[in-house]
Amino acid sequence: MTLDPSTFLVILPQILLVVLIGVVLLLDVVLKDEQRRSIGWVTAGGLLFIIIPVLFFFRPGETPELYWGGAIRVDWLG
């Protein structure tokens, strides 16, 4: 199994989601009660930041592609 940079692009949306979850949890701990209403906006903005590139750049082909030894399958259903 070769690990080239293109294989890491396959899991980039999942990595970005984990980073967003960490930011939201950190904001929940750090912000005061009155400021916690902004966490919803941070979450919505972060999800848009993740979804827009995925919709434009991650287009699967006709046949399913397997990455990471078959652990990740890239197809239209996924």
C-alpha cells in the first residue's frame, strides 16, 4: 500500500469535521453563558466551509475506488 498525498485528500472532510468538533467543544468551555449562542453560528459556518469544497472537488468516478486497504470506499452513495 502506497501512501501518497492524494490518499490523504480522501479523508480530508473527516479530518476537518474532527477539527470543527474540537473547536466547538473548546468554545463551549471557554465562552461565558451569554456568548455561547455564537457556537451555533460557528458550527454552521464550519460545516459550510467543509461542505462547499467537498461538493466541488470530490467527485467520484463511475466505478467505486477503494483507499486505505479497502477501509474507505469512494462512490456516489458515500
